Amino acid sequence: MKFTIAAIVLFIAYLLISKTGNALEENHYTLIKKLDNIEIRKYKDLIYTTYTPKNLADRDNSFRNVADFIFGNNSKQEKIAMTTPVVIKLHNKNEMAFIMPEKYDMQTLPKPNNTSLDIYTEKGEVKACIQYSGYSNEKIEKRKITELKNTLNKHNIEFLNDFEVLVYNSPWKVINRKNEIRVTIKYDKMNEKENKQLNKVYFGGGCFWCVEAIFEDVNGVTNVMSGYSGGKIKNPSYKEVSRGLTKHAEVCEISYDSNKINLVELLEIFFLSHDPTTLNRQGNDVGEHYRSIILYNNEKEKIEISNYMNKINEELFDGKITTELKKFEKFYVAESYHQNYYKQNTSAGYCKMVITPKVNKARKELSKYY
């Protein structure tokens, strides 16, 4: 993403000043509870008018197209008040969504003359939101997404992958400008810990981008975080790890519900999604930090993993498995730009050449888990 939210709100400011004045502040949600640094909210059904950019070059046209509609280029030649916030749907090609005033429904809202616009009702959902002030950009948004994920994981709250940026105030309110990251959560299951068996396992199988991409859509896996473990240095950086200075491996912390998927099934996915017979490398990724490694939490896990490894080492890998089995001590979350890397960078060369074939193979050969 080469543009910043700051540029977007500047454009909104220009439109507001020159056309409509201040945006409407409408109450789109009910606050359910506050949880550490986030809010849990129940949203109303909302009508959106949106524009989805066709490509990178088309992103700047998003607000121009929707603004043209709300300033009168519609079936009734009617000016429609702009409400705040403007929603940027990161999960859907940066679709830009304007919330229509509550006085409208789908029958009374004017129809756009521009056929590239989409109008639809989004059903009210329960969402978790984290706020931040000032200008926003891709780096800040990724950091806030990671903070939001960490809080939800801490409280064992399941969430979808529909992260959105909400931009509220105009640029002249520099100090008080409010932005938010929000994501849909499974609120009806928040208090069902007694019905869930939440566990974590730590796998390293080369580049953690690959491991994350393989496991993040597995049924029963509630979250995957990329990071570092198995080494000696506290709070290592990617630069230190990749230079071999820390003895850490690139690993993923995989959170899962054992009522839906068990450790042996996760081991099956792990060993069939990478080559456990190549010491300190996966393909062209060479180095100790790319080693195959499993970090166990207790003796019960160690025995279960060891038994599985011995079995497949004899039956499938001709005794050549080099996977390290080590007691888990500490997991260090990797930098925010490493999180959810594959889904945010599917067109990148490494993703297309290395990760996509692995994901496709896993989904084909292990379809029962997806």
C-alpha cells in the first residue's frame, strides 16, 4: 500500500469544506464492554456505498467516485450528508465504504449514476476495535492489527480476517483525530472457554511466511503468529535472527481448539507441508534459522510428538528426518510486517514462486483439514 490514510483524510477534508461542511456523527453501534485496550461493540445494520479500486493506480479514484454520488450525481440529484467514519476494508482490495445516513433505507436511497459503485446493507455484527490518534499509514495499521490480535488471543476470543481501518475526523483536528482498526469477532463464543480446549504448538519449517500460510486457514486453528524461538537472545530482531546471531528459528505459534483438531493431525500437516530431511534449509532458504523444529510444552506432548516422528521417519522418510524437538521456553512475536504476510502480498515474487505452490499442495493433499 503506497498511499497513506493521511492522504485520504486530506481529500475528505477538502470535500467536506468545499461541499458539505462537517460530517454527521451518528451512533452506529452499542458498546458491549471494554477489554484491556480494545472495545467490544455491537454494530447496527448499515448501508454502504462503496468503490473497490481496480488496481493500485485506481485507488485515488475511490473517494472521487463516491463523493460524486453523495454530492448529487444520482437518480434524484440529491445531496446526501456524509457520515463519519469512512471505512477502508483492507481485506477486500482496500474497498472504500461510505456509511449512508440512517434516514435512508435501500428503497429511499438514491441510485448512483456511476455503475462502478456498489450499494449494499451490511448486517450488524459484533466487532472488536482498537483506537489510535494522529495520521495513519500502513506501518501503523499493521502494528495496531497485531496489538488487536494479541488482546483477542489473550482472552481466547475468535476473530475473522476482515480487518478494516476507520477514519473519523478531519485533518484540522490534528490532536484529536481518531482512527480505529476493527475486526469481526465470534462474540457468542467468548464465554464458552469451558467448551473449548485451547492449546498452542510451535512449528518451524523454513520461512515462517510459509508455515503461517499453510496453517492459518486450517479448521480448528484459531490464530497463527509468526515469530522466533529456540534460541538464546531475548527480543531478537529479524535482522539478528536472519544473520544467525541468535540461534533462534523462524517459527509460528499456532493456537488451536483440540475439540476440532488434535496435535497428531497438526503434525501430519506440518510434516507434509515442508521437507524435514534437509538440515538447516528449505529449498533456497538456507541457514540455521530455517531449520525444521518443533517446540513442545510438556512431557506428554514430547512423548506424543516423538512417537509420531519415529513412526513417519520409518514409514515415510527412510530415517532421514532432521527435525529438532526442543522444550519450549519463550516465543518472541516477529515484526508486524511479517504477520499475515502471504495474504497481504500474494502477488510478490517469493509468494507466487514458493508459498502458493505449498498452499495449493496442502489444500489438495490435506483437504480434510480445510
